[in-house]
Amino acid sequence: MGYVAVKGGTKAIEASIKRLTYERLKESEIIEVKTIMATMRSLVDQVMSESSLYSPFLAALSIKQAEGSMEEAVFIMRAHRSTLPRLYYSQTVESESMFVERRISASFKDIPEGQLLGATTDYTHRLLDFSLLDERVKQNEEWVKAYELELANIKATDKVSYFPKVVEYLRKEGLFDTYEADDTKPVDITKENLPFPAPRSARLQVLTRGQTGAVTALGYASLRGYGQVHPTVGEVRVGALPVYVDQPNGTGQNHEDPYYIGEIKVSEVESFVPVSTKNQKNEAELEFEIGYGVCYGQNETKAIAMSILDQCLEHPESNFPTHDEEFVLLHIDSVESTGFISHLKLPHYVTFQSKLDSVREVKKEGKE
């Protein structure tokens, strides 16, 4: 593809950037980064997920800088991430150790230790709340104090810090296969090119970094008939996962050796997908497989869609685009897709003039 260097445009570019700053400042309103962190949690979580950088503060800053543009905020975060040193690798995080804030199942009414609705908009009315126009800080503080007092007066009958996985109880019944732990080093797509066919570790990394809207759209497409996966959500979990790193000079064999460096909030989904298999007698029988989805923050819709696409890509089918890993994985990345679309705004003088000359020549020959 040919490009022509833009000459003499420095002053115009500087003026354009000044105009951009003016558009942001002209209303004389300033939104603090801490305000974005406190009031736009879902937006912050999406930016962290798509940029593969867990930092609510930096995500909020990128949102402010990008004036609310998701694509631009993710681009900024990815660019910043590329400058950071990689000092250590954490230990494998086990989701069984999640400190659960929310836990539901669409497959069972009663699950071990019960369902925990937590904080969600799933049960709210989608009507404009005009009372938000009259919010006052003092009024909000009073409400928070009253709610915290209400919580303090609740006497819990059982103290459950960690909830068991629903699928483990089904495994005990022999309804799901038990697999040995796979210690194969995962592919890091941020340090090496995405290979095809892609191993599952690479596919999951691309899916969890994928643009939320794109992942959701392709998951929805599978449900509507452009794929063969229509699961039942076995369990949705939202909570905090502890992160540990080994001592630099230690063996890491003892439980007390690793350093606890903090926690990350994630949404995790395990979907149950019915599949038809052949038994030893070559008879068709129904079994279940698990579609897996996980992403930073509370972003349950994306995690569910990710679990659908995970199962789609486990069973390649040429007739369905959602089962084609190259189609899915190469088109859901926010920076890649918006970058390539936006590059069409750059000068294409040479290529267009070449096409224009060809059209003129054909028109000229037709008249002759």
C-alpha cells in the first residue's frame, strides 16, 4: 500500500491539537480521576480488560484523557503497558480461592452454599432516574452511613469466605470429566505472534482482551444460529482473587514462601454445553463440556460471551464463522480493528490516483 509523506503540515497539526484541548475545556467543567473511578466502575473495568492492564487509576486517567472514548482509552493504556518492565510472573491463580461478592447459577435453583446476588443492575428497572440530577454529597454520605449501619446489625448465621465450584459437585457424580493439571507454559500473545492453529491459552488471552462489544456480538451470533453452541450458564462469579509471586531467591515449594502482592477483581463464568459423543458401543450419547470466560472487573456479559466463543473454537466448523478461530481472534481486538479502520483517514494519494487514472483511461477508450 502506497503512502505520500505529508509535508508542511506541522502548524496545522499543532492547531488541530490545540482545538482538541479547547473542545475539552470550553465548558469550564473538570472531572476528577477519582470521580471516574468511583462512579464509572463498569467503564473502568472494560478498559482494564481490553488493555490487559489492571490499574483502576490508570484506566480512569485514560478515560479522562480520551474524553470517554473506549477505543482511545484502551489504545492509550496498551501504549503505556508496552513501556512497563516485566519484573516477575505471578503464580497460577486458582479461582477456587476467590473471595466472592456475587455468585449465581442459571442451571440450578439451589447450589451448594446458596446463590449470592451481590451488586448488579440485573434486577433494576431500566428507567431514567431523574433524582440523580439533584444528588448532593451530604445526602449520599448519610445514605451510605445508614446502609453500613444496617449491614452491621445483620447477624450472619454462617461465615463463608470461599464458595465451592458448582461443577465440582457434578464431577463427583461423573457428569463431567476430570482432567489432570496442565503445566504447559501458556502462550503470551503480547510477546510473540499469535500462531494458527492457536493453542487454547492463546485463544483465551485474545478473548479476554477482546473488545467487549465485538465479543458479545459474536457470542450472540452463535446463539442465533451462526454457530453450534447454546450453553446454560453453570456459574457466574464476581470477586477478588489473591495474587502471589515467588521469592526471587526462594524455591517456592513451601506455602509460606510466596509473597502476597494484592488482589484483582474478576468476573468468571463456566457454561455447560451439551455435546453428542459416541460411547464404546458406538452409540450416540449426550455429555457436557465447559465453556470458560474470565475478565477483569465486573463484566459478566463479556465473560459469558467469551465462554460461548471458547467452546465454539474448541470445535472448528467451516460452515460457521464463530467456529473459525482466524475469523474470531483476528477481528475482536479493539486496537487492531479500530486502528485499521481509522488508518483509512491517512493519505492514500498514490493508490487512489492510480485507480483514478485507470478509470479515466477506460472511460477515454470507451469514448474513442
